[in-house]
Amino acid sequence: MTGTDALRAAIPRLRNAGVEDPARDARLLLAHALGIPADRLTLHLADQISETLESAYDAAIAARITRQPVAQIIGHRLFWGLPLGVTRDTLDPRPDTETLVAEAISRPIYRMLDLGTGTGAILLACLKSMPIASGLGTDLSPAALSVAADNARRLGLAARARFQTADWFHGIAGTFDLIVSNPPYIAAAEMPGLAPEVREWEPHLALTPGGDGLSSYRAIAGGAPARLMPGGRLLVEIGPTQGQAVAGLFRAQGLDDIRILPDMDGRDRVVAAVKWGPTDSCGCA
């Protein structure tokens, strides 16, 4: 069997299972099984595949048919140009979240806090882009923190990234010039409508706080002012219908310069706010 033969057999199986883009996923999984970069696959489609590699590919396709996300099957996801390890204990980093990173690095960062860090995607992308920055990533899940710490080591950022088990701001000391979060924000009533890849394979703790989906933002809004230094920024990812509600929560806590930022598709994706005060402390408090 050649690589082309393997793709021809796999694509209909994925399509029949309801996979959204079967051709793309079949190619990604074949490249993974062959141990080659996905952008080099075309050069090897005419090659004969050994029985061992054929079995590995068939196992990957079988996993995808169960709707397990590709990133979990291959063990990594590219985010902000960085290869991040992904497991069932973490969310699969989404391109939409890069909107938050772009805003975060639009100004210098010195000391940042990433609440609910998961894979460490936001924290590590910011640190990679800001060589003078250091940061703390927190999460309720020790397993997720282990993934984040492994990612930091592989990316050469372990010296500037720390990780800590925490429930929002409980146990967090000091102040920061940037606080970021992609918190759980899906309302309980919306969970049944999620794609199987999300609903059945990603940690519910990182997806939904239950209720109206806003309780995470209430906790962040209530705790952020005490942990932001004067002039410090707060950036959170939101669901596309939550902008005004989250902006209102931030406004009620006295935060200023509140903006709702769109993602590449024009949907509300990030709420940004600033703690009023002089900005000459350079993140050293």
C-alpha cells in the first residue's frame, strides 16, 4: 500500500463518521504515522508503507472516527508558531486565542499572570515574544500544569515561567503588569450543542463553570484590581455573545479603558481593561 492508497481508504471512513474536514485530518494523521512533517507528505505519497506504519495509521484513523481531536492523537498543536504538547487534561489551543496574544504583546510585558493556563499556550506565546518578561501560570488541574511545565521546558522558557495550582487568585502573591485568562465560559445550556471533539474529549472543568457561563469572569473581575499594578492590563477571552456582560463586570470593579476586541472572523473575542494609575513602575512591584 502506498501513501495515496492509505489516504483513499481513510478519507471516506472519516467522512462517514462526521469529521468536518476528512481530507485534511487524513493527511495530518498519515504524516504523523510516517514520522514526517505534514508539509512534506506529498513528496512521500508514492512510497510503499510498511505493515507497521500501516497499522499505526489505521489506529490513528480509528481514534479520529471516535471524534478524538487530531491534536490529542498526534500529541501536539501549533499555536503562535509554537509546538505545544496537548493531552486530554488540557484544552486544544484555538487560533482564536491568538487574538489575545496579539493584544498582550502590543505593549511591553514584564511580569504576567495567566489564570487557567492549561497547556500554557497564552503564557508561553507571550514570553517567547517578550524576552524580558517572566510569568506565572495557574490552574486547578495538576495534570494540566504538568503539560504546561513540559511545554515550557521544551520551548526553552522554563527559567521565565513558573506554574502553581490555584483557584483564581487564591494563594497568588504580588502584583503584575499583565493578567490574562482564557477561562471556562460556556453556559451549561450550551454544552449539549458542542461538537463531539469538544464535549466528549476536552476537560469540562476548562470548558464550563456551569450556570450562565459568567462566574469565571465575576471571580476574575473581583480579584484582578488587587493583583494589577497601577497601569496594569487585564485581558480575557470571551464567547462571542459575552462582551457587554464581561465589560460591565470589569467596569463595576473600577477598571478603565475597557475595549471589546474582535477575532479574525469579526466576532467579539477579547475584553481588555486597565487599572488606572501611573505606569512608571515597569512591572517591578
